[in-house]
Amino acid sequence: MVTTDWLEEEVRKVIPTCDVEAIDLNGTQDHFHIRIIDESFEGMRPLQRQKLILNHFKPYIPRPIHAIDLKCMTPAQAETAGDTVFHPHAGGTGIHIKRIQKHQNRSE
């Protein structure tokens, strides 16, 4: 099974200096939000940033990982990004949820 800790370790293999936080969106270990903050993203377009990570996870999609929502930012962008994540499947149209849910899931 895929865990948030494993995802974070895998992201650090691609970008060792990053600040990374993975959230299991459904508690089913197959839909994740990953927030990655690193200075190396400066000057890169959002899709370029995401491709670095998605290329690493290709062997795991669609099994055992069904969906990864990535938020790749510079430290300056992270300061103004807010404290929500996007859940692409919630309610059929997607919703923003508080990142605090990660901490609630770990204590269950």
C-alpha cells in the first residue's frame, strides 16, 4: 500500500532539498495531494514543475496510485498560497479542503 511517508520520500529522490507534504485525500491510499516547495522551481512553468514529479511516479499510475494532485511552488509562492488543497473528485466537480485534514487522518 502507498503511504504519505513513502510518497514524501520518493519526491525527495527527485528534489532532495524540497519541503514536501503528502495528504491521503480519501483515506484509501490511492488519491493524494502533494505540496512541494523548492527554490529550484523558480523560473519554471507549472507544468514543467509537475512533469518532474509525475515522470517519477509513472510506474505507479494507475495502480497502486489512482490520482495525484500536485502543487509545486517556490518558497515565495508558498507564503501566499493559503492552507487548502484541491480534491479533484469531491462532489463530482472538485472542492478545496483544509490541509489540516492530513493531521486528522494520522490520528485516527
